Amino acid sequence: MSTWTSRVEAPFREDRQFWASVGRSADAFWTLVISTVLVAALGRYAVAAFCVPAVLLVISGRDARASTARTRPLFATRDDWRVAERHAVAAAIPGALVRHLRPRRQS
């Protein structure tokens, strides 16, 4: 476990679908940036590049639904779950955006 993943509270920290969703969302962000640069540089011929972030967001949504189904019952109310999930996402996103730039630590 890296430093940025340890900032996320349980039960989200142990949920693989949560991490898959957050990771794919971060990847979608970067591919959206790259797609925008390609369209700016190459014009309308590069518009197809926007398919990549769209697909990543769809897959991320699927993983998020699976994570929700697994974690929501662990909280007393929907509002409690929602607050905890928002905190987990806020803690995970910064590290997810740069996770490919850092070397992995050996456990």
C-alpha cells in the first residue's frame, strides 16, 4: 500500500472496485487532456480520440456501482455512506492522478 492509498478510510481502502473506479476516472481525465491537445493540433480528424475517455468513464461508472453495492450496506444511513464516500474519493483522487509517475514501493 502506498502513502496515498493509506489516506482512504475503510471500507473503501480495501475495495478493489473503488480503486478501479478512481483509477479509471483519473485516466479518463488525462486522456481527455491528451485528446483536447490532439484536436487542437490536428483538427477535427482527431475527434475520435475523445472515445477513449468516454469508454474509461463508462467502465469507471460500472466499477463505482459495484463498489456502492458492496459498501453502502456497511453504513447506518445513506447520508453517512455518501459523506464517507466523498471523503474517500477526495483522499484518493490526488494520488490517482499521479500514480503512474511514481515508482511503486515494494511491500
